[in-house]
Amino acid sequence: MEEKIHSSQVFSLESEFSEIRPYEPEEMQQAFNELLSDRQFNVVMKGLLPWLPKSLRNAALRLAFTGVKTPLDFQKRFMKPVVKYIMRKHTDGCSFDDSQLKGNAPHEAHGPYTFVSNHRDIVLDSAFLDVMLVEAGYPTTVEIGIGDNLLIYPWIKRLVRMNKAFTVRRGLTPKEMLHSSQVMSQYIHYAVTRKHENIWIAQREGRAKDSNDRTQDSVLKMLAMGSTEHECADKLRDLNIVPLTISYEYDPCDYLKAREFQQKRDNPAFKKSRQDDLDNMRTGIFGFKGRVHYHCAASINAWIDELAALPKTQFYAALSQRMDQEIHRNYHLFPANYIALDMLEGNNDHQDHYNAQDKQRFNDYLAQQLNKISLPNKDEAFLRQRMLEMYANPCRNHLAACNLTKSKE
């Protein structure tokens, strides 16, 4: 799977990647020192630990940083305890099914992989995956792409680069976007084939606010950039892509998404503010999620050759559809998903999956979330409909994917 790259090419690529890649081990100490010197970072730390003077806070952080040499060390020392706390405090448990990966050939049993998943949370999708991989015995975590629109302060950019993140540039002209996509594609291939790092990337830009998760052809085209008509499958095979399904029992941002649906309905020119992005990040992290499940499909290398002979335009459409089928059939559904679908369709077709207590609990939850929405012309019926669709769509897509799989057997 390893690409042959000459030393001169490696030097050129590393120079090209210097602005977007995570920190290298030799850069970690300086980045940490700069973080402690950042005024805004210290304001944040004061809010978290108000009883500790700055000198003692920084001394404690420096002590904790002792022995940290790499971004992976940093994740295990600082980020894993934080994420584990979030799991304990704000979920009813997180589970991980990687059984389909363990059936791979021995040399691929632990990757590296490129995980392409549906997108539930701006911060936690990859953070939860990191913890699950470490606890399942994988040798490393994932590098992740994060939009520069979220890196609103220098300390945030510095922190995420210490945490194995590479930067995805947003708001570019078409020409700039093409170049940025080429660089990102080259970097992802470099990270997987030369650095032997796992990658996590969402199946689409931004979250599907109605939870109707669909893989964008453009994401796959970016990953295969530089390939000719019949090289697409080979280019993607190098990345060992794994369709990953993330399932939440409750989405803490559901009411924020519903509110945005109405804001865009009432004002087509509406755009979220920087504060809206921060509110979504905060709510996603600290809001209650119920049960959370991550499910890995087998690598697409097991079946991508079936599509390799297709013309390029048909290849990406067929690949996206197959990726969606894998992601959809691996949803872990909860009573809320079946209840929402029955409520939308006005029947009880799926009542075997829930009881009266489940239904009452979900109705109470909907009312509680709707009460959080503050709008001058609040449309309760519209907002409720949007929220029901968020919970029903994974169920719809799962049933359709399972039926499709059965029809092919």
C-alpha cells in the first residue's frame, strides 16, 4: 500500500504541508510554550480553574507535559482523560464495533485506515473515535481535517495542531479551492502511506442537519485527485477507506438545527454567525447524548474492484451509493428513531421496537428541546416536524439499506 516517493518529492511535499499539517514531535515543546503564553488561552483556563493563580496553573500544566514528545502522547496525556470524562458525564455509554476490520488480512489488521463517517458532532466525532481506537488496542489514533472557520483564535489553531488536526481552508475562490483540495488530498495520502497515520474525515462538508446522511461525490473525488480515468480505484485503495457509522440516541444540537431550518426558511440569506458555531460546539460537547455507538464496516478495498471499470463520472456516483449503503446498514437504532418514523407516517408499524414508556419519554424530550428555541415568530409545528425527521431519517435509511442487501443475497 505504500507509495514510492523520492526524497526530493518528500521535501517538497513537507514544505507544501507546513501550513496545514499537525505539529511534528520536534515542534511540540515550542507550541506548548506558546500556548501557555497566550492571553486568551489563559482567560479560558482561568474560567476552568478559577481557584488557581496563573503561575500555579501553568506550573501544573508544565508538570503534566513532562514526557510528552508527540501529538499522540499529548492526546493520551491531556485529551483522553477529558474525552473519557465527557463520555461518563454526558452519555449513557459509548460502544465500538470493529469486528469487520478484524477479518482483514494480517498486514491490514491495524490499518492505517481512512475512516469516512457520517457527521454528528463538530468536535466529538473524531475525539470519541480516538479513545475507542486506543482502548481497542490500535497503535495510533486519527488525524482529522478541521475547517479554518472554526479556528477563530490562535490558541485554538495551536491546540488542534497539537491534537493531530490538519487544517481545511474554507471560503475560497474556485481557483483557490482547487489548489487547496489538491494539497489536502496529497497530504492525506502522505499521512496514510508515508507516516502510517489513520485519518478521519466526514462524508460531507458540514453536518447533515436532517440526519439524512449522504456521501458527497466531491469528498471522494478530493481523495482521488490526480488519478486518470481508470486509476481512481487504485488511488483510493491506497487509503484503505473504512465507512464508519456514528449513532447517537439523542442529538443535543437538534433544537439548534431545527432553529436554523426555520431561520433559513424565513430568510433565505440567513447565515450562521461565529457565535452560532461556538454555541453548536459547546452544546454538542456538553449536551446529553444518551447512548452512542460507532460501527466500522469492512474496508472498501474488499469490493472497490467491482466498480473500477466504470467511467469516472459513474464510478464516483456508484462509490458514494455503496458507501451510503454501508454506513446506513450499520446504524445502531434506538426507540426514538422508530417512534419518530411512526409519528411522521401516522402509524405504529415499528411498535415492536418501543413501548408506551419509551414513547412518553421521547415526547417529553421533544417538548423540552422545543422549549429551548427562542425565535420571534416561532413555528412550533414546523420545528417539531424538522426534529422528528432528524430522528426518523436514520431509521428510514437503515431499513432501505438492509432491504437492498437482502435483495442482492
